[in-house]
Amino acid sequence: MKSFTIKIGVACLSLVCGTGGMMLSGSVYAGTQEKTVFRFQQLVQGVVRNQDGIPLQGVSVRVVGTNVGTLTAEDGTYRISLPAGSKQLAFTFLGHEEQTLTAAGNVLDVFLKEGGNVLEELVVVGYGSMTKKDLTGSVSTVNSKDFNGGLVGSPEQLINGKSAGVQVMSNSGSPSAGSTIRIRGGASLSASNDPLIVLDGVPLEAGGISGNSGNFLSLINPNDIESMTILKDASATAIYGSRASNGVLLITTKKGKGDQLRFSVSSVFSAQQPWGVADMLGTDEFRALIDSKGNDKQKGLVGEADTDWLQEVFQTAWGTDDNLSATGKIAGRVPFRASAGYYNQQGTLLTDRAERVTGSLVLNPSFLEDHLQVTANLKGSRNNNRFANTDAIWTAMAFNPTQPIYSGDDAYGGYYESLDNAGLPATGANLNPLGLLHQEKHRSHVNRLIGNLDMDYKFHFLPELKAHVTLGYDYAKGEGYNHIPATAANSFLIGGAYDTYEETLKNRLFTGYLHYQKELPDLKSNLELTVGHDYQYWSATRPPITYYNDREEVRSTAIARDQRHTLMSIYGRLNYSYDSRYLLTATVRRDGTSRFSPENRWGTFPSLALAWRLSEEQFLKETSFLDDLKLRASYGVTGQQEGIGNYGYLPIYNQGTPYAQYRFGNQYHLVYRPSVYVRDLRWETTKAFNYGLDFALFQNRISGAVDYYTRKTHDLLANVAVPAGTNFDQMATTNVGNIESRGFEFQLNTVPIDREDLRWEVNLNATSQHMKVTNITMVPDASSVGTYAGPEVNERGIQILTPGYEPYMFYVYKQMYDETGKPLEGVYADLNGDGGINESDLYRYQSPAADWLFGFNTQVSYKKWSASTTLRAHVGNYVYNNTKMNLSAWETLQYVDPALNNLHRDYLRTGFQARQYFSDYYVENGSFLRMENISLGYHVGRIGRISNLRLGAIVQNVFVISKYTGIDPEVPNGFDSSFYPRSRTYSLSINLDF
């Protein structure tokens, strides 16, 4: 091979020496006044993987004794030419032990052990990144290799059970349902408790969009995500100021790396089965019950069929998740990553389906001798949903099991219905669940485009100073329609129903900040200073909606909506370290929001954090088994302004309904009505302390963190009753009350076995959370029991907010039992001793919030095999079983003359004649242990032109152990009412890199 000469400036040396530096194979570093000539004689290629066999991207591959090097691509592959006389290659990667190997042939595959100096790993924080050892706040990062596997429809499911203090609960078993994310339980009551989600530097708007209101985050492809970082305490979150009271979730997506064009293909194929249904009477049990206790009319309503309605409305659901990505360099100069994904998942409830098509493109070139780093990121998605009418779950539980699915004639689509004397669907009777599912069509299409441009410039005349600018844009449009034909019993009396809808969301962002970093070796100090400005604008618009019947007659209308709000911010952060032992972080952010009046518009949110690395002190520095020991303490103030509307401080007039028009002469005119408003609406603020300990032992074989925190939230944004005549409604959102919370978190990561062919990891996290309401009324009233809240039972909230107690405790009567343990109907404890049973005997009993949350995950890899599992547990949470209460009393057997309803099997135990709405008998212990997933994988490796092949099998939602008698102990708000059951999912996966 011909020799050649390359002349490159010394400035390029920083590329190779620094982490993330890169040079094309065969490149040579030399001084500007010198020439170095290499004669290349051997081409070596291979794949670098971790001990689990997963390819590693960005591994530095260097020829020992030279400056020739390259980086591995996304699929872990590399190609490098060895100069004459060189045989050894050095492989280095953060968080892994360096290996130096001799290339005996043209192929050299490498497995890197985890280890090395993991404290030098970079962790993404707000407006930048820091090394793990320099963190002063409570921060947790979950990388892609630790994500939950299987069929994952939305990004938040990737980290469920992986981090202390973080709770992710899917809201139902529907593929279009979202999740409730809580970091340290949330800090508010009526305002939002959702964390701020930041995608590649762009803060996303909370909530959903028409056509995908349940899960806006699902429009992001989980396969494109590199890592997710959770900011928990006020020191870590205060840089985001007014939106950070509930924590911050930072999502970082994958970027282009490597020199050569590489492709990666993955596919997951799954089958889902509904996991658990209500325990209703079987057909024979139902017949026997009516024969023994029913009257003649009821006996006459018993049919000849044997229909298991729950089995009829649920199905085995099939799904697939396919992804293709490509990485490399355009024209050998511009690193890129492009991806496309297709996700299609049926719901276990008939007619329920979610489909998503995604695409992304990332360009991350550098210019001006790497002084200017540019990242252009574009993500697009289209969701196509068909929503099932979930009322069919309730009617399937309650529908008469002795009646057939079909009636035998054409009326009402041929489905059997309970009819009155006129042959019309009986008012108040349950409708045929199959008719609700098959006759109705509810469809939507949602398009979303998220783009951001990051420019990071390191000044030539002052390399310690850099300027960063982010321009972001998030656009989404949802549209859909609902159609119920006139032949369907559900809309027969109004001649059918049809409407279309659409909504457009826009989110524009400008971020600009300066970052100065200076090493001061004479002072043993390191100084970092960040100052910046943000501007973000959101809008949500919707045209008027007209509701028709099948004859195109107008049934009703809804007015157009135009919602906008703006947030402007200035902020600063100081990081200082002395002798790598004493660390300080101070931040301050000042936010101004359009949601408050000019006099209350601006809020200031400071924080201060200190850390002491004891492991760097002389009395511990020589301790061989101690890698890191750090004490942390922080205090900060964060804000809240989500979940309250955009114009709550303004007097707004809204158009009245067509049914409330005013007559002038012979004409009727629509009127405008004033809406409730509070001029003095202002920031909800949370003041928090956090005390923590980080540790790492035995070359990071054992590591973890312990945290204790306290929070006090003042000026709660809450919807409370207002004195009569003082506003335009009985309830108003205003600043009232305070809550306190405290918690303990423990995270432990261990590697019990680490051998050449065998590695075993065990990780455990535990969280204890307690919250108390300290004030919730505008005017103190000692006689008040509190404010009813939560889901309604018999027209009042089943939960209550009372000062001195946990929020949302169940407010119920204490059930009395006979000597056999059978509950006595209508017999409750006289708690106040007045000789009677009334509302004064209601008491606060348990809470939906768990006292303890546990997460456990373990991974084992042996040669080319790997296995893993994740388990979660909640202890001390309680659930109100509304399904059982509403279906296990004799009075629920028949609401109307033409129809009978099935009963819950619990009726056979209680024999209740009437529903016991507020009995604590229905408040059940919901503590549980859930195996989230279990997986098995085999890494085939290189086959022909395929550089890497991996096969896997996984089961999700494997089992739940609980004393709870309902469908699932993990339900929103601790209220189980015809819950759409989660699924047990069986998946097979294949991954190919080439």
C-alpha cells in the first residue's frame, strides 16, 4: 500500500485526547511544522460490546504508540488501518475498563467490562452537563442499556421501577392511554403534579391534544432515546424555576457517531391478553339466584342463552414495533443519524387500536476547528387511533348473562337490547356491549413535528467562554370524528350522532446562554458560570364544533377556543469546586408568566447546594475499597403555574348555550356570561431541603445514594368554595392553603459477580413518601370537616382534604360485622357517641398514596446469553372498589322493568339489599408486588454481512401478588370503577446491525 502524508494543526489534538473525540481511520496527528509518514499494512475491523453483548457506540479505538484512532458506530462496529509494525489496539469507553489487545488477524471483536472511573461520566443537567462526581443535587440517570424492554408504546415506560422516588403508572390497558408520572409524589393539590419534560433542551407543554389527549408523549418514538435523567431536588430543578416543583425529566435522543454508514434494524412482535376481569356471577349462578330470590317478573326476564360478556368484549391483541436507523457521515464530514419507526398495537378491548409512524433526522457537524458545534434535530410522527367505547366494559360486567348477543332481527343493528313496551331501547337499561363497540366509530389522526437547532460556540480569543443558542419548535395538529349510526341503540332516540373536531398546538422556544469555565490550579479551584435568557410561547386553537345526527340536523354546538400563554426567564448558575473536595452550586431564575396579572407576574426562584467529597480527604483517600463518598445538602425554591388555565386573573365573558337564549320581541339571542376569575392569582411556591449521601465501593461494584427531603408548598393553587356573592361561581381557583411533605430514598447498585464470561447485576431502590395538608380554606373554620375531593360516589367526592391529615384520604363510615365476619347492612360504628349514625360518624380512613415504593431489577449475562427482570412493589396504598360496591347489592339487579343486571359475586357473601356507598368495607388494601417484565436474550454475533444479530423474548406484566379483590390494585386516584385491565404481553424481538 502506498504511503501518504497528512499535515494537521495541533489544535486538532484535542479531538482525540478529549472524550468524544474522533478521527477517521488512517488519520494522523502531527504538529503544523512536522510531517509524519505511516505505511499502513493491515485493516482490522470488529464489534465492541459490553458484557451483556450489547454493542457500544462511541468507543475510542486507538493504535497503541500512534495517534491513529477512530470511534465505534451505533452498532458497535469499527474499521481501522494499522501502520506497519503496529499490532496493539487500545479500547476505551467511559464507565468501562480500558482494554489493550493484539490484532492477530483482520477481525477483532471486543467485550468491555463495566468499571473504570464512572465518576467521570457526564450527566445531563439543566442547560448543560456535569461529571457525576461534581453533582451536588439529587439526580438519577437511566441509560438506554438499562431501559425496560419489550413492546413499549411511550417513553416514560422505559424507566418504570428504575429510579428511587419516581413512579410511573399506566392509566389503563388501552394502547392509547397515557401514564401518570410522579417524582417524589408531586407538590400540589389542584394544580398539576406532572413533572416538566424537556426533550433535547425543549420544554414540552403539559397535557394532550384532541385525538390523543391521553398520551401526548407517545408521539415520541422510544427507540430514538439515548437516556433519561431525573432531576429531583430543588438544587437540580431550580434552574427551571416556575415549572420545577414536581421535578424535571430530561430526555436525550440519539445522535450521529462513527465514520462509516451503518444500519440497525429492530423488530418486536407481541401478543397481549387481558389481565384480570371483574368477578361476576356465571350464567348458572345467576339463574339459580333469580330462581331462588327473584319475583315472577324477574324470572320472566331470564333468557336461554349462556353469554360470557366479558369474554366477548376482550380479545388477544397483536402488536408490532419496527425500527430502522442509519448512522454515519455525510460526505465524510457531517455526522448524522436517521431513523424510521412503525408501531401498531391492538387493544385487548375490541375495536381499540393505536398506530404510530415516526421519523427523525439528526445532524451534528462541527466547524471552525471544532469551536462551533451544531446539532440540528428534527422528529416527526403521525398517530392513527381508533378508540373503543370503554362504557362497554361496564355493560359487559352488568349485562344479563342469560341473553344472547344477537336478537335475530335487524333492529338496532341486530344486537339484542332491552326494550320498553314501545319497542324502543329502555331508558336506564344497560346497552349491548358488543353493539357499543362494533356500531360506533371514534377515530383520530395526530401529526406532530418537533425541531430544534443547537449552536454551541467556543470563543477563539477566550476558549473558556462559550455561547449556546437553542431554537425550538413543537407543532401538533389533531383531528378526528365520532359517528354513531341512527340504528344504534346508543343514539337511536336522537337519530344518530356525528361530529368532527380538530386542534392545533404550537410551542416556540428561544434559549440563549453564556457558559464560562476556568481551571485555577494555583487555587486548587474550578469555576463555572452560566447566565441565560429563555422565551417560550404556547398556543392551542380549536375551531367551533357542530354536533349533528345522521339526518344532518344540528343537535348542539361548541364555541371555538383560543388559548395562549408566554413565559420569559432570566437565570444564572454558579458551580465552584475546591481541591475536588468541596463543591458549591448556586442558581437563581426569574420567571414572568402571562397567566398572572402584571403585579404578580414575576417570581424569583433561588437555590443553593453544598457537597463534601469525603473520599478525597487524606483520612479516607488511602482507603483501598472506597471509590467515592460524598455528602450533599441543598435548599431551593421552585414554582408552579400549570393546570390553572391561561386567563384565570381576567374577567372573561363566554358565550352561553343555545338553551339559555334571551328573547327580544320574536327573536332569541345568545347571551354572554361572566366567568369566575381571581385578580390576585399568583405563584404557587415550594421550598425544599434535601440531604444526601453518595457512595461507591470496591471499584464501583457497590454504589448508590441515600436522600432525605422535606418540602413546604405555600399559596396552593386550588379550586375551593368561595363566599356566596363574591364571584361568578361557587368554586374558584385561587391561592389558598399549604401542604408539607417529606420522604426518604435509597438507591443501591451492585455487581455481585464480574468474571470473564459471567456478570450479575442487582439494583434496588426504595422510597418512603408522606404528605400532609396544613391549610386548605380561605377562612379558618374549626367546625369544617374539610373539602370533599376525588372521584364522586353518590354525588359527592369519596375523598377529603383536611388540615392535619394526608390529602385525599377516604371519608367513609366504619363498617360493623357479625361474629362470622359478615358485614352488617347499614350498621356502622357510632364514632362520635351521640347514639345515632349520621355524617358526624364519617372518618378519614387510609389514602391512595403508598407509604413505600420499591423497585428491583437484576441482569445476568453468561457468554452470549442474557436474562433480566424488573419488579415493583407498593406498600400501604388503599383502593376504593367502586365496581364491587355498585354491582353487589340486590337493588342493582333491576333498574328498569324490561332488564335484569348481573351481580358481582361479592353479593353472595354480603347479601346487601342496597348499596353501601360510604362503607369502609369497600376501601381495600392495595399493596402489591408486580413483576414488570422478565426477558431472555441471545447474542448471535456476526453472520455474514450482518455485523451483529440479537434475539430476545420477553414477558411483561408477569404477575401481581396482592390482597386486593378487584381487577388491579394500581389504579388512578385509588378508585377502581370498570377499569380497562392491563395486559400480559408476550414478545419476540430481533435486532440486526450491518
